Amino acid sequence: MNKLSKLLSAVLILFVGSHSSLAQTNVSASSSQFRMCIRTMQSNIDEQIRYSNALRYFSAVHCTTAQLQDACYYLSNDVNKYNLARAAYPNVIDHQNFFNIYDSFTRLSYAIRLYHDTQERDELMYMENTYQLDGANDIDSKFNLLIVKGDLLLASNKFDEAIEAYAEAMELKPRNSITQQKIIEVNNRRVELTNSLAEEKNREQVFYRLLRQGDAELIANQFERAINFYEQAMNLIPGNPIAYKKIKEANQLKQEYVDVMVVDCQTDENEFSHIIAAIKDKNYSSEMRELSKTYISKKCFSIGQYKEIVGLFRVDDHKLEIIKYFYDFMDDTSKMYEFRNVFAYSSTKSKLDEFLLSKE
């Protein structure tokens, strides 16, 4: 091996060795830790604080590309996204998916720059390692280069090939404990990746289930419930734009619906009598309350009609439940105090007073 080759080999081993040891000191983060990181980013309006929190988190734990994408969603500055992604790269356990992070950038130049500094660099290092191995003659050099080769393969999640490289190094130095530790690390990383990807798949399934539930509520003009489901989905996968678009759509439809209803919204006495009869036909109070809420959400009632609906219930708590529910559907909430007289107990009247005060 000539002098230049030895120098390149030494640099390669030093660089990858430090890169590998840094990653090994980090641990796998639980989903709750990741959600805490995202919530911290959500709660800060300052871009630099969000970036600093994310950088601290992703520099300390193993993560998936999807998690890194979620964090980048809360950063608007491409420089911050680039620095975060580059710092997190050694800890990303699914390098085969890392190309997805490039979509997070507004400017293509930063995506290209990140590729050069991460994935392309690893490819060049692997090529250099292969070149050095072909020319290695002494046991020490070949052993070190095989360890580097295993580290590079492990970084790309080529687990079986990494084990082969470490096993070949073990044959050269059977008593060296590094190779056994490296093989254990490969198996641990394989399990970690499998678990993380399974968790992400489950998270994605829950995400789309919440979207479907929101869609069903939206069809029924239950706008608040729909938005609630969409918001749950957005919190689950912040970087996915689908939930955000659905929330925006639901709010628009809600406003359009309100505008239409305000034009001429009333329920004539004939129709109202049928509604009262339908509620009375229910066998249980819980069923009566659910049907009442359904009508309240879809129909427009006068104060007198609301009072008649409330009068169908005997228990104060059930009356209060209905009154609280239709508060948001009333055109004139200033007359809500009139419902104090429907209660048998002063304690329930006080609860209504507290509720009305909380709405002011």
C-alpha cells in the first residue's frame, strides 16, 4: 500500500469511526418522546426556538425519516431544515427512505446540498473503502477497513452484508471484542428498525381512520366533530398536508352552511310536533338525549321550542346537558338565563350560571 493510500485509509477510518461512535451513544426514542418534541415545536412561535428544540432532540436519539419530516414541517427556513436534517442523518435508522426528506425544502438547491453531504458522501466513502480493501496487505489495515465497511453497510441498513464484513474481520482477529459488539449492534438495529416501521405503519392506519371518521361527520354536517377528528389526525402526522386541507375545507363548509341557515331558519309547529313525538317514542333517556341533539344540530328552534324539548326530561342533569348542547346553535344566547326556571334544584341553576359565565 503506497503512502497516499495509507493516508486515505487513515482518514476514512477516523471519519467513519467517529461518525459511528457518535451514533452508538444515542438511543432509540419512544413515540411519546417524539410527540413531546413535536408538541414543544407546536407551542413555540419563534422559528429558532423550534429549530433548537428539534436539533437537540434529533441529535440525541435514533429516528425515522418520517419523524424528521414531521419536525421539518414546523420549520419554514430552508437553512434550518438543512442543518437539522444533516445533524440527524447519522441517527436516521431508515436511510433507504431518507430521500423523502428532500421534499421538505422550498428550494431545490438545499435538497441537492443535503444529498451531497449525506447519502452521496456515504456512497463515495463506501467506494473508497472498497478500493482500500483491495490494496490492503497487512492484517491491521484490513481489519480496520472491514470494520469501516461494516459500519457503512449498517448505516444503509444492509444488515446481512454488515454482519459478513464484521465476521470477516473477526476471522482476522478472533480475540478482538469489537467485532462481536458490532454484530450485536447490527441485530439491535435490525429490531429497532422493524419496531419503528411497524409503529409508523400503525400510526398511518390510525391517521387515515381518523380522516374517514371526520369525512363521515362532515357528510352529516357535523362540522365541529369533523374538525376534531381532522385535528387529531394532524397531530398524529403533522407533516402530512391532507388533514390540514380537510380542516380548511370543513371550516369553509361550516361557514357556508351557517350562511344558508341564517337566511330563513325556523321549524314550523307541525314539523316540531313530529319531532317531539319522535323523541318521546324513545325508551331510554340516553336515546332521547341523542335524538334531541341530532335535531338540534340540524334544525332551527325558537326559545319556546327549546324549552319544550328540555321539558321532556325529568332529571336536572339531563336538562342541563341538553341546554349546554344547544347553546352554540342559538341565534340569541342572551336569553339563556330563562332556562334557570326549568330546574328543580338550585345547585343545577348554579351550574348553568357557571356555564354561561364561562361563555362570556
